[in-house]
Amino acid sequence: MRLQGKRAVVTGAAGALGRVIAETLAAEGADVAGLDLNAEGLESTAAAVRSHGTRALSAAVDLTDFDAVQDAVAGFVEEWGAIDILLNGAGGGAVSYFHEMTPETWNTQIDRNLNSVFNVTRAVLPSMLEQKHGRIINIASVAAIAGGRLVRGATAYATAKAGVVGLTKALAIEVADSGVTVNCLAPGAQGTNARDNDTPERREALLSQIPTRLLGEPEHLAQTVVFFAAPETVNVTGVILPLDGGHSI
Ligand SMILES: NC(=O)c1ccc[n+]([C@@H]2O[C@H](COP(=O)([O-])OP(=O)(O)OC[C@H]3O[C@@H](n4cnc5c(N)ncnc54)[C@H](O)[C@@H]3O)[C@@H](O)[C@H]2O)c1
């Protein structure tokens, strides 16, 4: 119970990784407030959180909407007093080749994967600065470091996730003496249900790019979130941690 009494916001809490992260934080004693577009998925995650005996809140909002995010986070802070942990996990890629990409596709990817991180972090940070304590953990992607070798057609996604890497480092410096740490995971391909429909050829093509020949386990990724959220990592900030089986080496 390393996170007993901590109050966490998890974005993308209805998604494959967000759900496992929310449950893992709850298993460590944290209360979890989920943000996602998917109201039904949020309810299911909230029930899973409560089954660990901790409190759950949720708000179904589009994280690209600055004002809606401000309102939702204000509601959480009013309910719980403050937020100790922010996990920015909402996002996702879409294949689009650069030579035919529309500005709309480009902007949608930047909005979903980068501007959403700005909106939520901007809403949560004042309460962390006020209490001189906070843990911000962002989920970028190996695409931010190694480009789109796993998935061709990922320029907008890789650019947005590289923005998350830059935001992590610059914000880590900006708030370094305020008791707030900012770190970032850069996962490679994870063994979520999104991979269930891989053909054997597609799976082999993927594994051939990963030195360990292993897909990531969401439960393992969630443990690195606990690591960055724990009191012992107070002096660990600005880290970009690849979880990619050596793909980005
Ligand atoms: N799964 C992987 O292999 C992998 C690898 C590298 C990075 N990532 C990153 O990890 C994060 C989680 O991935 P996942 O596999 O759980 O994906 P997922 O699609 O299962 O979950 C993403 C969640 O984000 C939510 N979301 C997306 N846009 C939103 C918006 N504008 N407002 C509110 N909610 C929104 C979705 O509703 C969804 O529930 C993403 O940022 C993704 O880019 C995933």
C-alpha cells in the first residue's frame, strides 16, 4: 500500500492501459478519478477501483476541450481537496501517410495526444504547487524516440508524443523546487486487446523489431507508474523511460 491516501487523476481510464493503471494505483491504496470520453468504460473502471476499498470519481469529457477539463478537475479538487498524482494516459494513434495527410488529421492527432496533456496538466498543477507535492506521469510512446518503425504512417502521432517528451522535461525543470516531479513512459507495443487481431505475419513483423521479442505487459507498465508515483522517487524527475524491449536502443 505504497500510495495509501493519495488522490490520483488518470486520463484514458476507460482504455486498455488506463484501466489497468487505475486498478493498480487503487491496489496500492490510492483514490482514483478517471477522465475519458467513454462514460460506460469509466463506470466500469470506477467499480474496479472501489473493489480495492478506495474512492473513485469519474467525468466523461473530451480532453481536447480546455474549459470542460478545467470544470471536471475543479470538481475532483472540490471533492477531495487536492490531487497528488496525475497520469496522462489518454491518446492513441491513427495511420496516415504524410504525403496525403490533411491538416484536419494532423491537428486531430496533436489535439488528442499533446494538447490534451496540456489541458489536464494545466488544470491539475495549481493544486499540486499549492500543496508543494505532486507526481505527474505522462505516457508518450517509443514512436517519440524511434519514429514510426513499428507503424509506418505515424508522423503526426510521433510528433505529438515527442511534444509530450519535451513538455515532460521542460515542466520537470520549471517545477523542480516545488515538490512536483514530472516523468514520462515511452512504451513500445503493448499486449492489449488492440493486438488481438494481428495476423501471424503482422505479429512476426512486430516482434522482429523488438530485441526481447516480447510485447509489453500492461501490468508491468502500471508498476512503473507506481514507481514514479511513490514517495521514494521524490528526487527522480524529467525521466523518459522506454518500455520497449530494447526497440529504441
Ligand atoms: N497500447 C500500446 O501498444 C501503446 C504503445 C505506446 C503508447 N501507447 C499510449 O498509451 C496510452 C493508452 O493506450 P491504450 O492502449 O490504453 O489505448 P486505448 O485506446 O485502449 O485507450 C485510450 C483511451 O483514451 C481515451 N481518449 C482518447 N482521446 C480522448 C479525448 N480526446 N478525450 C478523452 N478521452 C480520450 C479513449 O476514449 C480511450 O479510452 C495512449 O496515450 C497511447 O498512445 C500505447
